[in-house]
Amino acid sequence: MSAARVPLTEEQRAYLQCAIQTRDGRRCFYCRRNFRRRPGRRKTLDHYIPHRLWPGWELDNLVLACERCNLAKADSLPWPLVWLLLAVHRPERWELAA
Ligand SMILES: [Zn+2]
């Protein structure tokens, strides 16, 4: 099992959640709802770029998400990232292979 596939311990998960909270606040990254005001809303660690594309537990690719948003996003790329990729890689810029 690669290091990226090893599940986090509770201590590692708590450390990452605390670091992300310090960076981003106590809000769901997607719906912006505050976890403090909604104690029943469970916060989860979400890979902004899906884990299958960027395996590992690096802070640069992690956000806090409520369970509902995390499940809705699932393994897809976030729309802002898709828009950015489409803006950079426009089909009219593509060249035909010889
Ligand atoms: Zn949310």
C-alpha cells in the first residue's frame, strides 16, 4: 500500500482540520456555511483536486467541506478549476496532428 493510500490516524486528521481551519476559517469551502453555527453539520476533509488525480494528504490540496457538499462533489473536478482549464486549453488553439 502506497503512503497516499494509508488512511489517516485521528490525530493526523485533527491536525489537518486545525491547520485548514486556521487557513480558511471554520466554513465549508463550497457552501460557505459556518460549522460553529451548525453543530450538527459534520466537517470532512476534501481533496479539492480528486484524490485519484492528486493522491496524498497535502494541505495545498485539502479543504474543509460539510458532508453534504463533499458527497455532492464526489470524485469530480471543481467547476472553477474546469473553467480555468477550458480558458487555458481552448480547442481553437489546438493544432491538428500531421
Ligand atoms: Zn457545504
